[in-house]
Amino acid sequence: MPTIEELINKFASAGLSGLALDIDSTSADTAYILVEKGFEEFGNPYNMSARDVIEQYRYLQDIPFWPHDKIEEFINYWCYNSDFQKDIPLIERASEFIWKIDAIIKILLHLSARPPIVYPGTYYWMQNKDIPKVDLRFSTPEEGHLNNRNEYKARELLELYPYILGIIDDHPELLSYFPYDYEGTIFVFDYKEKHTHPRAICCSDWEHTFYEVKKRFAV
Ligand SMILES: [Mg+2]
């Protein structure tokens, strides 16, 4: 896995700048797959579709009809399984619009808060999905996986600026670690509400994300 220093040196010497992409629930439909697995494990008392569950609760930890004391263990089981990552499907239309975005401003990095142990499975995934084959980095140290993940990621994005000019990421909490004078852009993916951070651009889906990226970066 490339270090931050290696990435900075590489981008600087090649004169590159571009965007980073989050993986889970941004390019990869991880939550959907996990909700399906959760139905098998914990049940689906209201007969909801996995899509409706994500739409309504967004995070697995917030699904009220699953046992709270078991959800974290369940998430960890899959999150730490490298083979599981290999074939997680892409989010609907993600590939199409990621490539359209890439034609306007280069996607330079897949930046995730996954635990380091699933790097090989994730690398395999990137190589085998129709997305840019670029650097892949996990920003979270082994012990900090579930706590402070957004703080670690924000710190790295701040270090990577101005080579990495922003990220497309589904987690609105990420914004809370960026100072208001950050000059990059955080495209908050699949987020229909407003966000108060001046550098947040909320995007409802991939088509909308493309529209907003184009507005800012097309020459
Ligand atoms: Mg995510």
C-alpha cells in the first residue's frame, strides 16, 4: 500500500492533480450486500427490500429491528474478510459516471477507511471492476478501524491537497474534520439533505455527482 509520502512524491513529480473516491457505499454497494446478509442472520420482520432499508436507516448500526449488541460483530466479521471484498458489486451507474468524471478531472486515488487486512481482496476488486486502476490506499490504522475513521481520512486528504483536490464520499461526518478554509471539495454522495460546511457539495446520486463535478472542474 502506498504511503502518503509516496503518493505526494508521485503526484508532485508527475504534475498530477485530481480527485479521490471513497469505496464503501460510494463506488461499492457494500451496505446493500451486508443488509442482504443481515436478513439471513437477523431476519426481515417488515419484509423490506435491502434498498429500502438503506434508504431509511443509511447505516447498519441504525437498523432498529436487528439486535444492537450483535450488529457490530456482524459488520466486523465481513469488514475484516478479505475474500468478501473481491466481488462486491458496484453501485448502480457508478462505473458509467466515474469514467465520465475521470474524463473531466482525473480520479487519482481510491481512499477507504477499510482495515488494512482486506487490502489484497480490495486490490483484486479494483482490478476486476470497471473503474480506474489507480492507487489504492486505506487511511485507517489497524486499531482505529471503527472509531475515528473519518478523522484519519480527513487528515490524509488535508495532507494530499493540492494534489488531491477533494473526494466523493458518502459519509457526511467526514466534513466535521475539515477546517472551513480547506480549499478542496467534498462531494457528499447519496446525500439529499443540506450540509453547512462551505466545502460540501451534496449529491443525490451518481448522475447528480457528475453534474456537480462538471460544474466545478470542466474547462
Ligand atoms: Mg463510504
